[in-house]
Amino acid sequence: MLATDMASESVMGASNYATALGNGRLFVEVSPWAELTVFRWPNPTYSDQLRYFTLANGTSLKVKPVRRGNDAPSKDWSRYGRPVEPCPGLGSSGGVITTNGKTLWSHDPVWKSSRRFEPEDGTVLLTKLEDSGINMLVEDFIHPKYDLMVRKFTLDGPAEKFVYHSTFAPFMAEPGEYMNNDPKRAGFAALYLKEDDLIIHFKPHESSDLRVKKNREVILTAADLDNAFPGGGVFIAWGFGTASDEHHVGSDHCEKYKKDAPQYVYEAARDDALNMNDYYEGKVDAKLAKRLERNENQVTVYIAIATSAAEAMGIIERARKAESELKSETVNHWLGISEKIRIPDEAGENNLRVAKRSLLNLIQGQDKKGGCIVASISRQPAYNFDWPRDGAFFDLALDMAGFPELVDLHHEFYRRTQFDKSFGFAPARMVNFQAPVFKPSGHWPSNMAADGSVGSVPKFIHFEIDETALTAWNMWRHWKCLPDEQAREYSARMKSTLEAGADALVDYVDIKKGWTKPAFEDDSFLPGATLHGVTSVLAGLASACDAGPRWSIDQGRYGKWCEAAENLCAGVRARIGDPEVLKKSGWRGIAWALWPAPVFENYNEPEAAAVKRILAVKIKEKMSKNTAGFVYLGEDIFTLALADREQGEYRELLIDALKFFTGEIPFPGTDCYGEVTVWVDVNGEKVSQQRTSIPHIWNGVTVYLAVMAIYNPEAFDRMKPPAPNLALGAGR
């Protein structure tokens, strides 16, 4: 798994993120050096409106290093593994020109970086850059109501001028462009509006026919720009809180330089003054500068996005008039959410802090309109999609934490996106001597964008069996959490969805063998049948079986689900001691055999004890620092904790492992995880380096689940489906 995920960075580019911020519509990533490296809107899976990309190999045939290590020009770059950039200076960041004329950008290798959230349970990020003769403190937050990012820069040292630049590239992506690191259609033009003292980057919906250039003399305000493009589009406006002194709109320096183009801005900052050009059409790099008067050391940058120039401008105007209120509104909003999170105090300060941060990242990762929850806001690698497999555990955490309304919204997304087509074609099935024609109905795409379209999955993988299975479990499990009246409404609304999903699962159960037929599982590029797929299908069908009489489903229908689940349960129990089955268990087969699959009613059974020992050994190996790195420690902890709940044989190990996972592993200062932890040498000591899509919401959520499993296991009562039995009663 470690090799697989490391390869994804080589293929799609490495993540330059320390954390993500969002409000359900606008989502950003901030690098360890206070650069904006993702600016996604209007939902977490849609277009990234910022031109920034890291080196990508583009093929899985040869994995190449795409991060800085021993070759890094500074210790800080080496510590965090700064990605290699084909064109340095993209993104959106601040810089200073010192009194001796030296230019220092936040992304230059001259700083020692650190970061924290203030308050600790909020979403206001503070990044401190120091040790270059000038210290820079950057405060970042996104307003919960307005699509507005506020960036406040506080300087300490001999700074003469503050400069801010951005390579925003607004556009509305087609589904096939979701994974393109540098889409050619992204971006159109940018314009400095003198009257409003701001820059607007824009991409109109209608064809770009150079109307701005032709009518430049009459386009002086945001309203004039909207009159030129009445069909709307994407408009990003940004400016300072107080008046700027210089501006420049020019060619992005990554583009081939045009003879008649204004000088690109990245280099222009090294001149005494910016060029004061006010319009450029093409790939744009725009900049504002402010000369710092005596004792002046703070500059606030406002960035807003909307479907019209006037709306974006209006957000900036409102921000300039109410700067202090914006922060207090943001802090109060997120503290209200953080205080609501259900979590046992006895878990300890460190565990509580990291678990709460993980829940805040999860809540920020949901599309507030459509309901989908992405695996990460990340663009490189492209994990900004909804995987129903991950979603099942996201929803488990949200229900436990006290946010059932967010689960309802998520399940509405799944209700809308379930396949209803009866014909599919997958030649890869022929490897297992199966017909290439199959029935997709009842399943879900392997991962999805906010509109339900297919995300980053290869076209030949139409669905993954474990995702359908865990979604069936997810629906049953959420229903169990609801008060009676809400539960009745929910089951009536989701009944046909569960029926279609369970019917689809039965088609992949070999009743005689007590095992699943070959199907695509998690990241498998050929159909197979491992313990990973079998235990998830067992969990899904056992859940559907239990729901059958309680959801008023026809007995003839749910009887088939119960029969399939009973045979799977018997099949797993018969094989669970086979070393070959355990060796080829798939990514999570061993963990899921303990929980949530109803394989064992009593964890004192010899077979259950053997599986627990395997998981305990895995945990010890991951804590040892004897390997290059590891993945998914949190899941091992919480599933073993639930299986060991009565016996307590591994409690000391589990407490130590959780302490290790929350103390030594998260990204310093933001408490975020990547999908992969790699051990790197820093001054002769092995320290963790987070890789692949930070924050990786799944890894964070497993921290919360581990805290609950160790310190409040009662929260999981009734979340594991009962062993299937055709004689089940009809009471809830």
C-alpha cells in the first residue's frame, strides 16, 4: 500500500499542503510556507481556480522522485519534502522587499516555518516564517458565509514594501478536466480596476472575443465588466484592506513570453516599482504592492469569488468595512461546531486536539449544497472525490460526533448517484472467465464528483464491490442512530436504494462456496475475491438482512440477502484460519473481519484471538520506525480496540499506539495527516513526513474512531450488524 500511494505522487504530482480550509463552497489548501496552492470553487470536486502544479511523471511505468530531500536548498524544504515545481512561483503568496532592495517571497528557501490554529479548536491558521532577517506571520481564514478568504500579513524587520501576487486561472471544468494538473482552458484575463483598487481575474461563460480589450476605455468598474459579459462566469476579485501603491497585470512567467506582452510580474517585483499595467488576456500573473510607512507592519489581503464581477467586488467592499467582524464571525462559527463534538475528556489533551481537528477537516470537506464528502481537497494527487467506502466511516464518525444532519445530506447524495442502468461492459472481467457484460444497477461509481459523474477511477472499473457493500451497511447503521420518527422517514426514503444495493451484492455471492465471486475491490485492477471484499459484502448483506422486516421489505427479497449473508459468514469462519487466505486478505480484510463484519460473536474464540494477534503485530511494526513508512495505523487501532473491548489484552498497546499516532505523526502545527507517513532523517532522528493528499480525511477520521473505541466503546453499540438469521423478529 505504501508503494502504491507513493506511486500516485509520482504519477499525479506531490502535495504541497499543510492543511485545508473551507466553508462548504470555497476550499483552499495552504502550503507549509503560507502559499495558496489550491483555490477550489464552487464545491470540493470542481475546478481549481488557481494555476499551481508540481512535477508529475504522468505514468505508473516508472516511479520518479518528485519531492525535495537531500537536494533541498534549505532544512525546512527538506523537513517537509517540498515538491519539485516545473515552474516555481505559481500560486498565490506574499513577499517583501527589504530596505536594501532584496526580494523575499514566502516560497523562497530562506525561512524556518511553523504553524498553529488560533484558537486551537477553530479554523484560523497562523503560519510563522522566520530566520531570514525578517519575520512574517500570516493569518488565514475563510468566512463561513461569504466566499471570501482573508490573509493578514504581519511583518517584523526592515521591510520597505509588501508585495502580493496571484496566478488565479478561473474556469468551469468539464468532467474530463478534473484531473488535469494544468488545464489549457483555465484562465482568460485579469483587469485592475483603479476606482475599486483591486484586481479581477475572470473567465466568462460566453465565448471570449476580446471585448475587454476593444472597450477598455469604458470598463472602469465591476459593473462595466458585467455589462461586457452579461452571461456571467467565474470572477475572482482581490485587493488590500487599505490603498495599494502599485499594481501590475502581466503574463504568467510559465508561459512562452510574448513580444508585446507586459513583463511578467514574478520578475517585475525586483524593479523599483511595478509596471502599472492594468490588463492582460492570457495566463496571468497579477500583483499589488504597498509601500510600508514608518512603523507600518500589517497588510490584509481579501480574495473573493463569485459568478459576477459586481458580486465578487461587493464581498470585498463588505470585508473592507468590517475587517474585525469577519474574524470573530469565523471563530464563533467553528467554535460552535467544535464544542458540539461528542468526545470523552479522559482521552487526554493531545488525542482530543487531533481528533477534533480531524472532525473539523471532515466537516469542512463536505459540499454543503450537494452533500458529497471528498477524501481530500487535494489536487495532486487528485483525491478530491467522494469514495463511498470512505464515506461509510465518515458518516459513522459524524453520527457519533453529533452531526446526523450532515449524514442525511451525504446519504441524499448517495441516493441520487446509485447506478440504475442494466448494462455495462468491462473486458477485465474476462481474466476470471466471466462475461464482459454485467449489470451495474444497484452499485455506485468507484468515486464521484459533486454532480455524480465519475471521478478519478479508470474507465474499465465501473464499481468496486466493497463500496456498494459498505454503503448498505452505512444506511442501516445511520438508521439505527436516529430517533423513531426520523428513522421511519429515513427508511421510507432510502428503502429502494437499500433494496437495489443488496440485490446487486447477492449477484456476487457464490452460495455453494460461501465466498464472493471475482469483482473489483479497493484499487484492484483485475477482479478478485479477497477477505477485504468478502467481509465488506458480509457486513452489507447482514445489515440489509436485519433491515428487511424492519423496513417493510418483502420477505422473499430479504430472505435471499439473509441466505447469502449466512453462507458468507460460514465461509469466512471456515477459512479464517487458512494462512493463504490471511496472506491474500486485501487492503483491509483482516481489520474488517473483526469489525464491522459479523464474523465473530465472541472475540474469545481461538480464530478471533489469532486475527487480533495479527493486527497487534501490524500495529507494533508500524510503531517501530524500522520500515520506510506506513499507512492506516488508525484503522488498525480502532478495529482492534473494538474486538478487544471485553478482554483488554491489548489495551496498553492500543493506548500507546494512539499516543504515538497523535503525538509523533501528524503534520506539525496543523495536526493533519497524509495518506502515507514516511520516515525522514532530521539531525540524526527519524521524524514523520506526511505524504499524499494532506489533509487525508480518512486517516484523520480513524483517530476520532480510535479515541471513541478505546475510551467510549459504548458509542459503537448496535453499529455492527448482527449475525444473519432468517428467523429475525420485526422489532427495531
